[in-house]
Amino acid sequence: MKAEIISIGDELLIGQVVNSNASWMSRELNAAGIAVERVTTIGDDVKAILSTFRRAWKENEVVLVTGGLGPTHDDISKAAVAKFFHKSLVLHKPTLRAVQERFRSLGYEKMPEINVGQAMVPEGFTALRNDRGTAPGLLFHEDGKTFVILPGVPVEMEFTMTNGVLPFLRRTYRKDLEAIRHRTLLTSGIGESVLAERIGDPTTFLRPGTTLAFLPRAGAVRLRISARGSSSRQVNADIDRAEKFIRERAGKYIYGSDDETLEAAIVKALTAVHKTLGTAESCTGGLIAAKLTEVPGASSVFMGSVVAYDNTIKESQLGVKHDTLGRFGAVSEETAIEMAEGALKKLGSDFAISVTGIAGPDGGTAEKPVGTIWLALAERGAKTGTKKLQLDFGRSLNRERAVMGALEMLRRRLADTV
Amino acid sequence: MKAEIISIGDELLIGQVVNSNASWMSRELNAAGIAVERVTTIGDDVKAILSTFRRAWKENEVVLVTGGLGPTHDDISKAAVAKFFHKSLVLHKPTLRAVQERFRSLGYEKMPEINVGQAMVPEGFTALRNDRGTAPGLLFHEDGKTFVILPGVPVEMEFTMTNGVLPFLRRTYRKDLEAIRHRTLLTSGIGESVLAERIGDPTTFLRPGTTLAFLPRAGAVRLRISARGSSSRQVNADIDRAEKFIRERAGKYIYGSDDETLEAAIVKALTAVHKTLGTAESCTGGLIAAKLTEVPGASSVFMGSVVAYDNTIKESQLGVKHDTLGRFGAVSEETAIEMAEGALKKLGSDFAISVTGIAGPDGGTAEKPVGTIWLALAERGAKTGTKKLQLDFGRSLNRERAVMGALEMLRRRLADTV
């Protein structure tokens, strides 16, 4: 069974918006048992839209389109769909009522006139409810093939996919769905080719239908095991087998799996040992705290943070000595230690991590260039550890790497402790 | 002149990785005067790769491919390129030396054997230097057409584009380059269709070759004016003209333009009036501070933050009264006010914003359901303002919206002040 996603929108082709919709849809379609063979991104251009529809409708059983369903003049997708299928647009009264109701509930006296167009549906198409916006999804099914067009605003696309499209596809293609599973092992502290040599030739341990992919990214390599087949039990067993083999060879570099983040792993580890954490942040400006508190349930282990961006705050709120700042500077091992130990005391936590550095683009010196970062990890009743990073990735990635470095430092301490 | 981007990688088709490379490349190509007509994403599959190469090489002057150039078994793109162009792979000694040197500088005794493959180049192709990794970019030019394949790791792709591909394209297609400009006006506080009615029919004020797009997203609508032409002066004048027209009709909803963020607008506004800011954050857990400190130059106006995730920290570090927490709860107008005023005092800033709420998924009650958020804005010598949000977007988006709400509150205060 073949499926293609077509993403329409000039904003995608000029690089203003990243195509996150296609990723989300692919993931959900995989989980439902449908593999996506291609994603085609084109602009708001009738000719390009029609020629792409023509090829995709010929080559696939399922074609999913997003974008260009809004109420304004630049939304041309619906007219193109009607033209492609030789259908006229007819008023769909339940949709009109829903749109009117939506405006009322948002406190408008009356619906702006241009929204009447939202309720026009190509003949023979099903209008899919969209409780998050005014453009309904549109679905057409003929001769075993399905064509769907959805609004491009992510929350609206997700609503219509979840409530309209996916249930329809699961029902309609029940007999053709495959078991498609992926498992990703997350490593850190080892490069791609060294890891590949350690694991060896994948054909010696992968069963047919199972593949292994190496996905490097800044400071980490992800190993994705994928399997497809008719039996979900067999597919899971094949993945388990491959994982076991990889763990035997590279287990100590693996910190988690799938979407697990380093911060989630830390919240889990802290929860398991009933310990609490605080942070003292300068150049990361609260980013470590923000990441940790993104994890549901963080409140049971995370006390809080002192973001001491200005040096006066390092003194007044963390008790860093004026003399220390004067002698060693704000970006120094000594200051990092006093920040972490100050946070431990102020926040009353069992652990505290601190970061102080020069993220850039300005503020560097010959002795301490941009990208110089000091990390410290304080623990109640233990000696405070430190680490220096020397980064060169620009402000945003320098901050990101500093966060990862600090979290990794804590993860290793927790792994040793437990 | 037509250009297409082909992104290769199973990780893109299963939704594991968002195709941010295509966005970055499109933006840079536009800036260089080359419009991208299509982005095609396919998996690590020789048949799909070859058939896509065939169509794209026929339809375009410039074809840019990313992905599948790594050293491991799942990287098959280079072999596919060689096959498509009927070229054999030959050892490129300067690349081999560069790869060996890279491993040495990373502290390895010797280069892993599988990296020799990185230095194999299809005959007649130019190897493009990649100082950020081991896979060189590969460029082929024939009969006025250019084919390029680049590594998929973003920092490596960006390096080879910036240093190899873009200079080549600018030089080679000098006479065919267009002036392509975009300007985006960022609005908040007004819905898409109401904004469209206010602005009116765009054909009445847009010059030929100029377009206007409405890009709605959670809580804001972006208006993008685009223009293409042979004269960059004319194109800029056309955009200025459209902007002026739109500002006359909807100026008060526009808070910035292009990539400007709300946090950058605030840093700018605070800098202009020589005022400082601090934050007191509970459910946003440092996210406001993290966003503000992402802005270069934030250090001159941002003092720091107290992330009081745990209630004991609200008392000990912000001076929220035990009685206030007991009587009104942590998520209340009273607590938000005491947090903001406490931060003002503790951090010594001119302004302080506070957030306390229930981001979810747990922690809601009948009286205070998940998504209940209180914001407060304290200012030295002025009455503290508050605002309540009632959100329903899930933990992550609830936090994001709370951040935007707090920043917007401050932005309006600053706009009134100045």
C-alpha cells in the first residue's frame, strides 16, 4: 500500500516555515500501519498543484494534502481540488453553522463574510469536523483510493487527522495495514564510525525486514532499528533481538530510547532515588530549568532555579563572593562552584548544577574566548565536581550544548550513585 | 531558472526528523536569487532515488540533494549518484587526508577503516570541503545544469552550502538570478479573517509581481509580502509600498517584522528606555528567562530570574507569604502579585513579570482546571497589573502561551510608557 503527503504553501518553499506537519502525519500513519513513500512540497501555484495531484493520485492508494484551505485570497487549494476531480463546490450547511457558532463563541457579533467560503465543499466529498478552526478537512474515496486535504495550521491538521482521517483509513484499509515499528537507542559520548565498528556488520544480526540506521547529530548518535511485517508480534521480537545484540556491544553509551530526552531520564532517575534538584544559571539563562520543567511530574524532584544573569544577582541571590568574581571573573571554575553550592543552600535541594560562560556573539577575550563555559555539580555531603567546555557553535547552539553538558554530568553522577 | 531540493532519508519519511535542512536551503537560495519550485522527500531506497533524480534533473537547472553520505552501511546516496551519472568512484586524496587529519585532531590514534569510503568521489565531480564532518559535498556541472549532493547533518550541510555551493551558484548563474524579497509583518491580538477584512482586497494595493500571504498560527497572524523581479530596487520599493498600505489599516496590531521575536522586541524596548527586567516563574519554569537570554545583548537589561517551582522557594526566595499560599493557593492572583513584587525587590530590576499556573497534564481541580494561569507585572513606582489565562492546549503549548501572554503584557506596558 502506497501513501504520499503533499504539502502546499509558499511559506514552505521560501523556508519561512519548517514542514513539521509532514513529520507528524508520517509518524501517525506509520503507527496506523501505513508507510509514507514520498513527501512533495510545492507552492501556492495552481499548475504545480494540479500536476502533482495527477502524478500522486496515479501512483498511490492514499494521498494526503495539507495547506491552502484558509479563508483569504491566497488560499487556492480547495478550488484546485474541485478542478482536479471535476466537481463543483456546494454549500455544506452543518459546516456553515459550525463556523458561525465558532465566531459567536469567540465573542464576535457576526461571522466575517469571507468565512462563508469555508463551508463550500466539492460535491461527493465528506467534510471532516475541525473543532480547532474554521476550515473543515475534505475526504474523497473512490475505487479503493482515498484523497484527503486538511488545513495547514498544525493544531487543526492534527485534530482532523486524529478524529477524521486516521479512523477512516484504519477502517477502510484494515486488511492492507502492516505492522511498522521503530525503536531508537540514544547514545552519547561516541562518534558514528567508531560506534559502527564496535557494532559490526548489521547483516549478521538483523533478521530480514529489519534495518538499522545511524543518525548522527551534534554530540550524539541515535541508532534506529526499524521492522515491517504482517505480524506485530514477530516485528517486535525482531526489534528486541537487534536491540539485545547492540546493547551487548555498545550498552554503556546508551542513555535512553525513542523520544526520551536526557532531562526526562534525569527526572526519572531523581524520582527513583527520592532526591531533589536545583539549578543556578548564568549564560543558559533558565534553559536547564525550562527543559526539566517541560517533563510532566518534574515538580516532585525539581525545586527551582536562580537565574543569575547579572553579576549582582550571583552575589545577592547565590552568595558568590565579591572577591571571587573580582579575582577569577564570572566565567571561572571558582564562580561555578560557588554558584552551585549557593543554589544547594538557597534552594534546599540534594543536587544543584550551575553554568556560567560566554555564549556569544560578544563578550569573549583572548584568555576566555566566546564559547568558554564552566559547569559545576554540587551534591549534599559530597565534593563539588566541575567541567569546562570550549564550544564554537554560535550563541544558540553553545547554550544548547552547555545545557546538555550539565545534564550529562548529572546523569553520570546519578548512574554512579544508583 | 528552476531549482529543486531532494531530501533523502528514512528518518524524514517516518517522521523522526523534521526537514529543517530544506527550509534553511530555500531561505539561502532565495537570498541568492534562486527560487525553489519543489522539495521532494524520499527514503533510503535506490529505486526511489534514481527515479526522482531522473525527473528532477530533467525539469530543473539546479538540483540540490541532501542525506545519505555518511560512512555507515545505510548511507547509499553516493553510490546512487555514481550510478545515475554512469561514473565510477575514485579516491580523492585531499579528502582522505582531511578526514584522517580530522580524526587525529579529535584525539583518535587512527581513522576507523570505514571512513576511507568518505574520500571516494564520482569521476568528474568536485569534492566540496566540509570542515564540520567527514563527508565532502559533491558538485557536478554540465550543459548549464548543476547537481549537488550534501551531507544531511545540518551543521555540515550549512558549511558546504555557505562555502562551496552558494558561491558557485552565484558565480555560474550570475545573469539568471532574480531579486527575491520577502517581508513579514507580525501581528497579535486579531484573527485572520477579521484582519483580512480590515486590509481589504490586496489587488487594489499590490503591484504586479508582489503577493500577500496570511500565515495564521497559535495566537498570531503573520502577513508576508513577497516580490520578485529583475531590479532589487524596484522589488524593495514594491514591498515598502505594500507595507505602508497595510500599516495604515492594521498598524496597531503589528508588533514587529520578519524573524523578530516578541522577546527581541522587548529587549530592544527596554534597552531604549534604560530599564531592567527580572522574572519570577513557576509553571513556566524558567522559559521566559531562557527566551529573553536567547537574545544577544539581553545582559544589559535582563537581571535574572527566580524559578520558584516548589512552593517553599516561592516563600524563601520571593517572600510570598505563607498565609497567601494557604488562603488563595499557589495559582492565584494574590500569589502572582507577591511573586512579581518579590522579584522586583530581590532582583533589583525596574520591571518584573511573574507566572503561576497549572500547565498540566495533572494538578487541576474543579475550581482551577488545568490551564489556569495567573500573570502579574510589577513596575517600580506603579501598581502591579495582573491577567488570568484559561488555556487548553496541553502542557507544552500551555507553557508556551503563558510565556507569550506574559511578554505581551510587558510589551503593551512598554508601548504605553514610551
